[in-house]
Amino acid sequence: MNDLAAAHVGGAGSTMVLLHDVLSSWRAWRPLLAALESHHTVLAPTLRGHNGGGPLAADPRRVLSSLVDGVERAMDATRLGRAHIVGNGLGGWVGLELARRGRARSVTALSPMGAWREPGDLERLLRGIRRANRSWTAVPRLPVAGGVRRLVLGRWVARPDLLSAEAVATVVYDAVGCTGLDVLLDAVRSTGPVPCLLPVCPVMVCWGSADRLSPFEAHGRPLLSLLPAAELRRLPGVGHRPMDDDPALVAATVLGHAAAAERATGGGARMGAPPMRHP
């Protein structure tokens, strides 16, 4: 595995694409790779505008489609047709758009961006992302233990004290390399919310009970109203980046959803979505 590459490919089995959140890269998925690659061929690209992911479209109105285009090209370059899509935050939104384009066998969206209860909720989310960027890019000049770690990571991860020094360094490295942040956040404001997505494949929306960056009532429930056939799964004790808090839980959730989607079609045919199970 080349940690400096713009994408990661590994494993064997049916195909799965992992899409990271804003300020991040494919490296956000490292806690899950071994578990997922024991069942799937995994492609984890770095999104455009992020650390090593290439340039974004300059027009905010085209940014989201540019992100989706970039993932489609990565899928085409590795000869992937349709795949199980797993996305966190911004990557979850991109995953839903890939489903709209017919590229998804299933979607597992972890605290995805794309909807909000009112404009103030969106502005709080965008401020939280900007604040994180300022904090993370300052970390090389600060100690990363104890209170500082909780301060700079606490809105994203429920238990920042559990992250290794290497994991914190990766967060900082990717935040510094996210050159397209301003354009990305302008695009979220100008593009969203997500248009209603009719059942084209099984969609599971997962939300951590300790997500302080994008609380479920402000962002998750409004999103579910736009995904009439999606299944909701609450993940106990994890934050906005659940892969860091409980990789075993997240891997089991992702693998279970992909396996259920494959069983529903005998492993390959086009799928309908599972029945709505929102509370």
C-alpha cells in the first residue's frame, strides 16, 4: 500500500468504492481496509480538490458533478462497472449521485452531507468544517495530546484520545493538502439539498449517536425525507468519522449491507431498494 498515492486498490471479490469526507483522502479508510478487502475488491480514490485528488471545477455550480465525474473515471480506469458505494460526509453525497447515475449496486452513506433542516443548520456545518481546517493545519505547531487533541478533533471523532499519533498526523496532512476547501463549501451551499432519489438500489443511511459536526435531527432526518426507500441505521457511540471510533462496527455494517444487496439479486442483477424503515 502506497500511502502517498492518490488512490488505493486492493482485495478480491465483488467491487466496493470508498469515498471520504471533506478535508480528507482515501487514507481515512485505512482502519477498515483489511476487513473490507477480505470480501471485496476495494477502490478508494481521493476526491478532486483534496490531497492528491486533482483540481476541482472552478464554478461552484459544477463542483459536485465534477467530483462524481472524477469517481466515475477512476471506476472506469479500473474497469469497474457498478459497485457497492460507501461514503462518509461529502463522500456520502457523491455516492448518492453515483447511484442516480446507475453506478451503484448499493450505497452505505455514513453521516452524508446533502440536506439540512434550515439554512442555519447548513451554516453551522460549514463553520464547523472551516474551524476544523484552521485547527488541524495549526496542529504541527501544537502538541497533539490530551486537551489539544480533544479540542481539534472532538467534533469529528467521539473518542479522539483513541487515535494513534500516526492517525492524527494523517488528518493534519490531508487537511493541509485540501486546496479546494473554499470552492467545495461554496458548492455545498449553492448545489444542495440533494434532489429526491427514487429507489434505484439499496441505500442505507448510517448516523453516529455522537456526531457533533452534523447532528442527526439537523441533517440526517431531512436527508431521509429525500430518500423515500432508504434504511436508517444508528451507530451507537461513534462520531462523524465512525471509522476512527469503531472500525469493527462500521466494517460489519458495511459488509452486511453489501451482502444483503447481493443476496437480494443472486449476486448481480439490478436491484430495487429495501422498504423504508425510518422511525
